[in-house]
Amino acid sequence: MKIDQEEMQPWQWPEQEWRRRVNRVRAGRRLRPKSWRDGARFAVALAFDSDHETNELRDGAKSVNRLAWGQYGHRVGVPRALSMLERNGVTASFYVPAVTALLYPDEQREIVKAGHEIGVHGWIHELNSGLRLEDERDLIRRSIDTLETVTGVRPTGYRSPSGDFSQNTLQLLRELGFAYDSSMAADDDCYELTMDGEPTGLVELPFDWVRDDAVYFLMHRFQGLRPYTSPSDVFDIFKRELEGAHAEGGLFELTMHPHVITNRSRLWIIEEIIKYAKALPGGVWFARHDEVVQFALQNSAAND
């Protein structure tokens, strides 16, 4: 009797099956320019995932306390982040679930007005790997339309909620006209995504959990998730990642969350990172994710 491969254990898969799964979404050609805009030695791309209440809404909205924590991201986090960015003269990218945009439309308009990018971050911070193809397509499409309606700008970038990329996500991003994704971590620099062994023309601007504030600070009172790292230690980790990008002439991408990083004891981390990057020799280019992607695609050494 033939066994359906979906019912098999991974150790039972024939070689063709595990190769198929590995090759569905892969890193293709690396897109690192010889130098960055205006001859800068390296680039810094700051990102804020404006999850706000959607993490708890996705899980059933059972905890009013966690909904309040999400609201902190709107009431305190985003205003502090915007003020800090303006004070230091840098731009950033904000990845926004559609439900966040519907709850706080004026916040999104203020972000765009300040010169920052807004990208798609799901509908209600759903997990893509648990969705049927048609449901994932519908949620991404509605998210694009919602952000465009709220901000007047159609988003070109996508970041999957919780970095959860399904077997269908890349196919849908191509179908729906995205220029880039920022959900995966197959490299430190931008690269072209391939699907089933074929180049897609869609760029990945990788993030990594080591450069994400949530893994050091995010906690859940009723679960085993209670990490805590000293802000000075987190700064040291980010600083060393930054120094590595500078040494290689590459990209330093940093992902943060307004309800996590903007506490009074933590916000200084970002500001010190910005100041330190500006002081390094050779120059630094601070850019939105969409700007980095466009520059890397047009100026990559892989094009020579």
C-alpha cells in the first residue's frame, strides 16, 4: 500500500521529497554592492514591527493585560521611536499588521509623513504555516489594500508575522507584486530568492533573531517565555553585529518592536547604535528597507 508523503515521518521521505522541500524557497545570488550610496562603507536598515495588540488578538484576546501592553506600543512606543529617529536624522521601515492600521490609522499616516516606509506584516499577526493557500492569499491581499487605503501608499515590502513563511508565501508575494521580503535569514546581505530552483526576481532583505529585541526582552507571564538580558548586554550584541557589517562592507539590519524597545531603560540602545555607526570610518548609509533593496539590486557586484 502506497503511503501518502504527508503522512510519512521525515526519516521515511524519499530523497526527491526532502530535496523538494529544501528547494521550495532558497537563497540565490548575493546582492552586496561594492559600496553603498555616496560611497558609504556599509548600510544600516532599522525596522520596527508595530504588532501592538495583534499578538494577543491572534491568540484569542484572552488577556486584557497583554492587550494593554500592545496599546503601549501605540501610546508610548511609536511616538518615542519617531522622536528618536527625527532627532538623529535617520529613516526606518515599519511593518504593520492591517488590524493595527485599522485600530490606529493616524499613527500610520504620521509614520509615512515623517518619511518612513510601511510594509505588510500580516492581517492580525496570523501564522502563515497554518493557513490554506486561499486564506493566506486573501489575508495578504486585504492587508495590502488596507495599508494603501489608510496611508495612500501601496506597500512594496512584506515581513511575515513571527517570521513564519509557508510553502505558499513566496508564490503569493510574486503573484501580488511585492518587490521584496524581509522574513528569512539565509545570509547577512540581500539576496535574490529562488523558488523550486528558479530565480524569482524578488529580493530578500534578511533579518535574524540575534538582531531582534524580542528574543532578549519579550516575556509571557503565563508561559515559560521569560527571557531577560541586560540592556547593556543587548547593546553589546547589536554593536558587535554592527562592527561585523562595517568590517565586511555589508548590511546591518536591526528589528525592534515599539512595545518592547521603547521602555526608558532600553531606548538608549538604538540611539547609541546610531551614534556609534556614524562614528565608524568610511561612512554609513541609513536607509529604509525598500531603499536598500533597490540600491542593492541595481548596484550589486553580482551584476558585473
